[in-house]
Amino acid sequence: MHDRAYHDQCVDEERRHTTATTPIRNPRLALFALALGTFAIGTGEFGSNGIIQLFAADLDVSIPVATHAITAYAVGVMLGSPAIVLLAARINRRTLLLGLIVLFLLGNVLSALAPDIALLVVFRFVAGSVQGAFFGAGAVVAAYVYGPGKGGRAFATVMSGLTVAAVVGSPLSTFIGQHAGWRSLYWTVVGIGLLAGASLVAWLPRTEALRGRSIANELDALRRRGVWLMVAVAALGISSIFAVYTFIGPFVTDAAQRDASFVPIALAVFGVGMAVGNHIGGRVADRHDHSGLLWGYGGTLALLTLIGVAGANLAVLLPCLFGVGATMMAAIPTIQVRLTRLAPGAPTLKGALNLAALNLANALGAIGGAVTLDAGWGTLSTVWAGFVMTAAGLLLYVTTVARMQPAPVPNPAT
């Protein structure tokens, strides 16, 4: 999904550097450093969902209250991504990435030391504010490192760190948290972040070619009605993925009555579904305007119903977790392509808005699930909150955005 979110930015950066003659030393190591950074960020984000029961018990709060920490991270991305992109527009991308990794480390160190839920919420907000800007700056560097015609492939390599975090980092960090305490997850993330920071210092190119630029054209996206409608479609529709992912631990231990050792397995199954869906969704988005979103949202609604009715059976729950991850991720590339066509001249800010929408979905999913749990409707009731929001997103898309025409592509020379 992030490949699509930043594709235009990669292409734009390629245009800036087509005349570059200085060879890049160790381009693969530079890309590895960026991927390690996204792996660290993804592990911290996804891993927090897997230990929600642990820090809720340790900090003596209910699970609905504990979800505020998950929501705070998402809000940090929503507010921090566009703000940092705009404020740091003219800063060299290498310098920006190094500053962001320092802020990321600070947020996770403080999270590991948080004495109560209120401060944990604040510190997760700090950690989340880094994410969108890091991905955007990473897109710039990746496009420069690989050179003309290969920016998209380069950034796909960088974003592989996030996929690995979903499939491996989150289950592994949850396992560590279960056996060494929830704070150990954040110390593990700090360790990975330190490795990423050292790699960035050693292998990112030092060049004025990565200097910042004006953002006047980016702001044009904020005046387009279709952009905001598509952001709403994404935020509402994708929320169901987080109404499930955030509560996988309670699904396994409370609803299915299985040992907590099954939680990392369930997280891994969900992560594999996400990876499969993202791969399929990218191909569908290139060939069809609406099919990826319509079938993805529709398939997710069917699977949510199945979880809500029979999810207490682990034999039903695990395939459905894979299915929700796959169907929703299959829809996301179509969302990104549609947003690209609605604002083709604003790649950087558009990328930040994309990620902000996804994390607004994270917040909505966690909040919706917390509301149903507080109401006493049972552990699996969180999927019905996701069902309502995804259905609303699908309805909004069909009645508005699907009927809009793409915006004209601006002249690259301008």
C-alpha cells in the first residue's frame, strides 16, 4: 500500500536526478538501512497491538482504556506526518531521516519507561509522529539511490521492512513481551532503531542532490474535494482491519479460550494475509479502477460477519484473520491509485495524507472496538464496529468518489 502511496513522489525525484553523474557508493546498503528503519517503525507499531493485554494489566487499566495508547500512536501519525513534511520541506533528506530516527528512539525509550497509561499515551504519540515523514523522506532517498526508471522498485525494497515487521517483527516482539514483560518490546524496538540509525549514518549518501524543495504545488491537494472524500473512504473502510488486529490477543485468549502462546501465531497469520493481499491488490489496481476496493471491502464485510458469529472457534478464527488481512490489503492499492489521480501534482503531501488516512483508520478501529467492549457486548463485538465503518466507507465511495473524473496531470516542466 505504501508503494502506491509514494509512487508519484519516487517518479518526481527521478526527474530531479536524471542528470546526476556521481555514482552512489553501496546503493544496496543504503536501501537496507532505510528498510531497517521501516522495520523498526513497523515492529513498534504492530507489536503494540500484540501486548495490549500485558500493559493494560501492568498499568491497572481496562483494555478499552489501554487502546488509547494505540490510538495516540495513530493520531501522532495523522498530525505529525503532514506537519513534519511541510515544516521540513527544505531540509536535506539525509539530515531529516537522521533527526527522525532520533525522535523515534526517544519516543520508544520513554514508552518503555512510562509509569502510567497517561504518559504512555503521550509517548506513543511522539513515536507515531515520525512515521509518515520517515516514509516520505525514504522515498526521496530511494529514488535517488536507484536512479532514473527504478524509483518505484527501490521504494518497494525499502518498504519490504514494513512487510517483514507485520509477518515477523510483530509476532516475535509479542513473544518477547509475553516472556520478558511488555516493556521489553519497546527496548527491543530501541535496539533495532539504534542499528537502523547507525546504518543510516554509515550508508546514506551525503549530497546536495537530496536538498529540500518548495511545497507550493503540494498545497494544491488541500483544495481538492475529491482528495478529502477519498481520505474519508480510506479512514472509514480500513478501520475494520484495526478493529480486528488491535484485539487479536483477546480474540485468542478470551473468545477462543486458548493459551496466550497462540497470539503470536495469530498475528503472523494476519501478517501473511496482509502481504498476500498487498501483492494481489497492486496488480488489480493497475488494471481496474474500482474492482480492488469494491471486492476488498465487500470480502472484508463477509469475513467480519463470520468472525462475529463463529470466531470463538480457532479453526474459524485463524482463516478469517488471514482473509481479513488479505481482502483489506487488496483494496488499499486501489485507494492509493485513486488518490494519485485526484491529486497528481502533489506527491509528497499526498503521500503524507495517505498515511494519515491509514492511521486515522487505526484510531477509529481501536476506538470503535473499545466502545463495543465498554458496552459489554463481548470480545468479538469489536468486529461489528469495524463492519459498520467499512460499510460506511464503501457506501461513500460508490456514491461520490467512484463517479469523479481524474484531475489533469500537471506539466513536469512546471
